[in-house]
Amino acid sequence: MTAKIIAVTQQKGGVGKSTIAMHLGAALHEKEKKVLVVDADGQNTLIHWSSTTCEEVGIPFSIVNLAEAGGEIHKEIKKFVNDYDLIIIDCPPSITEQISGIVLLVASIAIIPISSSPADYWSSIGLMKLIQQAQIINEDLKAVFLLNKTEEKRMLTRELKRSLKKLSFPLLKTRISTRECYKQAMALGKTVLQMTDRSSKLASAEIRACTNEILMLLK
């Protein structure tokens, strides 16, 4: 068993990296994959999220904190690759930190969450250059954009989709909508896949569809 590594990365914060990383982990676990989620962001959102549950059933997969590993993170990741099918890494919101660049050198795919904000689009240009540099060494590295926290009817979302299609990396067909249930899940120490209200069911369908797309790219 040699794990495929999924890097969830973006140059700026607020795009939902941690939410995507956590829910990809949940959807992959649901598919009976052995999953490790790595919190490599100094804010430790995933660590806090997983520790908030007060119920017997919380986050159903392993999470490890490697935010302090810095330039040695690849060595820490190497310790886990033979024990998991997939390792998902929540990268810090900066391309100037060593962690982001080093993770890209060992990743199989980079997921770039982007919301319908001009600032998100502009920040993605710098990240694209970093990924393209990593691809010189890591020739198998793929990269895709993921529309997150979006509203399909908004003009900005439609314009963003058109703009992204002009860039070097493809855009996943699945988009993740803005839903309050993600915040509720975080507060409860769960994921939306473990919740049963209507909004959570709609969110779960999007997460599962997104996960299926990513798995196809990893084949």
C-alpha cells in the first residue's frame, strides 16, 4: 500500500480549504478507503474541529497535526504512506511557507478551492506558478480548481467559471454550494455526511460527486 497524496491548497485564507479536506476524508472513508488527513496549517482548524465532538461518533478517520514540521514535512508524510490508501493535506494559506511547496513535490494531485471572489481568482495565479514549478520535478502532479462556497445564479460565479476555463488547470464539474450546514457540522465535530437534515443531504451529494471526480483523476 502506497498512499496517493491529495494537497488542498490556496494562496489566501477563507476559501474553505479545511472544510474541503475534512469532507474529502469523510467521503473517502465512506468508500472504505483507509484515509489520513494531515493538518499542515498553523491555525489547526482540523485539529480543533475533530476535538469538538461530545458524542460517541465524531470524525471517523485519522487526523494528524504536522503544522510544525516545516521544511521536514515530506519526511513526516513518508512515515504514513505505507499505512494508508490516501493522505489528504490541508496546506497553509500562503505560498511563501515551505510547507506548501514541499507538499506539492510529493502530491499526486493539488485541489485548489476558489470562491466567486476576484481576490480568490487573483491569488490563484501565483499558486498556479508554484504548482507549475513543482511539476518540473514532480511530473505526475495534477492540479484542478474546485468552485467552493458558490451560488450558481450569481453573475460573479458565472464569470469566474468562464475565466478559470482559460487557465492551465481544469475545473472540476462539481461545485460546492454555500450552506450553513458546514458550519453546523464543524461546531458539532462532525461532517455533513453524518447529518440528516435536507441541507446536509444536498451538501453530501455534492461532496460525494466531487470525491468521485477526484478519484477518477487519481487512476
